[in-house]
Amino acid sequence: MKFKPGRIFLFRVPEGEDLLEAINRFAESRGINAGVVMGIGSLRNPVVGYYSEEEKKYRSIKLSGTFELLSLNGNISLKEGKSFAHLHVTLGDEEGRVFGGHLIRGDVFVAEVYIGELIGEPLERKDMGNNLWLWEAER
Amino acid sequence: MKFKPGRIFLFRVPEGEDLLEAINRFAESRGINAGVVMGIGSLRNPVVGYYSEEEKKYRSIKLSGTFELLSLNGNISLKEGKSFAHLHVTLGDEEGRVFGGHLIRGDVFVAEVYIGELIGEPLERKDMGNNLWLWEAER
Amino acid sequence: MKFKPGRIFLFRVPEGEDLLEAINRFAESRGINAGVVMGIGSLRNPVVGYYSEEEKKYRSIKLSGTFELLSLNGNISLKEGKSFAHLHVTLGDEEGRVFGGHLIRGDVFVAEVYIGELIGEPLERKDMGNNLWLWEAER
């Protein structure tokens, strides 16, 4: 899908909030229906997901401690008519080792988030019947 | 080089395609000569490269299984007159461990890709004689 | 904070420069007061930081050798009135293993950097008294 650029936001999420909830609430409250998301920071006790093709669902991976948020990448689109952020993260520990997955939750110590709004036709996720909600594919 | 923003694309690559080929074909078919690329998703059996300074070439690293595509970052410019995507990836396994490199290939399970077109003077890669094709450097 | 898009830069940092210094100098010389930064490439002997909540400071992690720069993510804002880049990196070794942290330094072998300037009210970092300089938080 083709879009035009909309508003741009660069902001710090307050300490103690859940990063995914905070981004979803930010998008919902500003009426951001589509966008690109990036960010860096530091998260406490993050939980990430790995989608298992065999089990057709996400497995949860719980990480303990505070991790540098090395990359936060993803997008905002619509799921059941609401702003919905789909985000993946990489996380670094005190030795510089890196872990990551689909962001399920993570308490913010610091999070500096960029959202570039996209203006265009509605971009809707649809239930694929395997615990994945996806857009129509496009070549 | 300085650019102005062009078209913006946010789309899902069909399952089963090779991610690098799909992005190159998408760019070529839309006439995208320069751009920034980001994405997330899930890849099957990705192959990534590590450029060895001693050997002056990329070594291939084959990963087996399905990996969360945690970050897809890179750009589009011109190589021998054609749209050419240079992309790096990080990939997460079922334990949350992360691997990555220069994207050589990877079968798409899911890929949600953002391309921000850049409008300006042609940005051309030139053969550096060491299996690297680079732009002119700039301070 | 809400911004409008400004100039866009996509450029290669010369080999041998320090990546963080080069980006700060690029931003300062162009008068970029706020922006989003992304990039890929390859760094020699990078040093990354992990912020320890207990010690209230960054620990340095020195990596030896040449690493693929898999993701460079972050932003530019003002610190004590000057353009200041806050950047996180993930780095891949010859086996595809990934390390990362807050970018402290790294000699450029190759670095392809995107900066999207943001135009708006000044975005200033303030000393939090724990070796962190942060923006005002925002919901």
C-alpha cells in the first residue's frame, strides 16, 4: 500500500509503563491509524514471543533483569478497527549478549520512540486462523 | 547526499518469496531509485553474510529453521543502473537467541516492509575492487 | 513532541572515522537539532555501553575485531545546546552471533547512515543526576 507522510512524533515514554501498551495508547489517543515505529532505550524484565509454525502460536520467552533496548522496529495499522502496534525488539545484557523476539511486554526504564504517521487507505489486519493477524499480501 | 521524501510503501511480502528478491523487484517495478528500508516478520532458513576484511569477500552463514525477523534495516540505491537493496538483518530463534548478518537470502513466512522513497540526485554504488560496491564517502 | 519532516540525508561515512563522532559532526555542521537515525555497515573494534541501574552509570563492553553493523538506531536532539546523537547498535561476528549496546565508539569500515531531520520545538536533554540525560516524558 502507498501512503503519504503524516505527523511525526519523537517522545520519551514515562518510566514504569509497559512499552507496548504505551505505544498502543499513544497511537489510539492521537488517531494514528497507520505508521512506522522505531526506538531505543532500556527495558526491565521484557517478555518476547517466538511464533512456532508447528504449534501455530507464540511461545513466550521471559527475560529477567534490565536490558538495553537496542532496536524497536515495527508498524501501526488497524486490528478490529483499533490502532494496533506490531513490534519486534532486540535486547542487550550487561555482557553485550543479545536476545529478542516479538514484543509482548516490557517495563520501561527509558524508551525514546519515533512514530511516523502514514496517511492513506485503511490498512487492516485480518485473522488468518493461526493466531496471526496479517494484511493482504502484495507484490 | 541530501534528498526529499517521495512515496511511502508499507506492505506484506507474500509467503514463500525470497525477501531480498521481493524487495528488489518491488523497488524496480515502482522505479524506486533511492530509499530507506525497514521491516519485521519471520524468515525460514535465512542465509546471512559476514564480510571478511582478510579474504575481501562475504562468507555465507546458513541458519536452519524459522526465525523471527527482529530487524530489517538498509537502503535502496543504484548498482549498474538498477534499483539495489542493501539490507542487514537480526534474527531470533525459539529461545530468544539472536543471529544476524548481511541479508543474502531468506524465505518469507511473514514480512512487513516499509520503504521510504528518497528523491534527489542519483546515488550510485561503485565497484571498490574488493567485492564491495559503495557510494562516494561524505563528511 | 510533534514534528514536521525536514531534510533527509543518506550518506557513507569515510573509512577510519569514529561512527559516533562522525554523526555528531555531520549533524552539528548541518544544523540538525532533531532527527531520527538509522544505518548499516561494518565496524572495527566497537565499544558499547550497558547502563547499570545499580551503579547508575554505563559499563563499557569492548569488542575485538570487525563486526557487521546490523542495526544502528537512534535519534538526534539537543544536549547543552549542541546536536547530540543517542545511538544503539547490534553487531554480528563471523559466525553470525550478535552483540550490542549503547554506541560508545567504533571505527568505521563501512557505514551507510540515514538521518531524517525533524522540525519543531527544541527537544532538549536534561541531566537526571544518574549519568542519564533525558527528555521530558510524555504520554
